[in-house]
Amino acid sequence: MQIHQVTPDEWRLWRDIRLEALANDPAEFGSTLTREQEYTEDDWRERIVGGLNLVALDPDAVGLVGATSKPGDLYLYSMWVRSSHRGQGVGEALVRAVLAWAAQEGWERVRLRVWKDNLPARKLYLRLGFVDAKEPEHMEYLVS
Ligand SMILES: CC(C)(COP(=O)(O)OP(=O)(O)OC[C@H]1O[C@@H](n2cnc3c(N)ncnc32)[C@H](O)[C@@H]1OP(=O)(O)O)[C@@H](O)C(=O)NCCC(=O)NCCS
């Protein structure tokens, strides 16, 4: 399994795994399949140019995570692993890659939104050093 940083020219790779995530686990994300199916090539490219877009390859894409800047913080979003590949550390590898990139780029804090009842995701974030933030259903990680 390899973690790969998607370039704008690879926008189809990101689009396909992102739409697979929205189709399979619609309740876990703050967006919808219907909405993102309407995105144009330019919309997808814009999302990649503006941040960090990682996919886990085995050898096809089996997971993804994104990170983008939101006032003052790096925001981790779109964390998803195909169900056949869960429980094998793919999610951990993706989050660790975001945290390494955050440190390299000089970010002080990484934030994310996760529903209270999403225990597999919460467990993963807690294990990697995230703590609950003041804002409900948000977690944060202080980059050292
Ligand atoms: C959350 C998610 C990304 C974790 O991915 P993953 O590759 O299974 O992550 P890891 O293997 O690194 O660890 C996840 C934890 O959940 C457990 N787990 C989750 N799903 C599992 C499964 N189907 N089988 C076995 N264990 C599972 C793992 O054992 C591990 O527990 P641990 O911390 O006690 O070791 C994945 O479950 C997922 O895509 N969920 C749906 C989308 C989602 O909730 N995204 C997060 C939005 S904030």
C-alpha cells in the first residue's frame, strides 16, 4: 500500500474515490453524492490546487484524505477507506501523512469534524493525538 499525493492532472483519480466514499458512507460527510456528481473538471482541479489530496493505492485507490486551509488552521476532511481495507492501518497511514505534511508546511494546528457516534474514526484520531475541541463534534491536533 502506498500513499500518493494527487496532482491536478490526476483529478479523475480523486473524483472517483471521493464519489465512492460519498456513495458508500453518505452519513459521515458534510456533503452529498448528488452535489459532487455535478462538479465539473474545473471544480475538481480547484480542490486539488488549493490543498493536500492523498490517496492510498493498493494498487487501485482504496482510501483518501484531504487537507485544506481554513482561517488559521489546516482542516482535515474526506477521510475514507474502502470497507474491504478497513482495520489494516490504511486510515492511520493517511492521517499520519497529513500530520507530517502539516509539520513540514509549518501549520500549528490541524482540525477536523467528526460525528460523536463515529467510533472507528474517533478512535483513530484519538490514537494519533487528536483531542476534542471546544466546538461540538470537532477535534484538533497541535503540531509540535
Ligand atoms: C474511519 C476510517 C477511515 C478508519 O479507516 P481504517 O483504515 O479502518 O483505520 P485503521 O485501520 O488505521 O484504524 C481504525 C480503527 O477502527 C477499527 N476498525 C474500523 N473498521 C474496522 C473493520 N471493518 N474491521 C476491523 N476493524 C475496524 C480498527 O481496528 C482501528 O481500531 P484501533 O484504533 O483500536 O486499532 C474508516 O472506518 C472509514 O472509512 N469509515 C467511514 C468513513 C468515515 O467515517 N470517515 C471519517 C469521517 S470524520
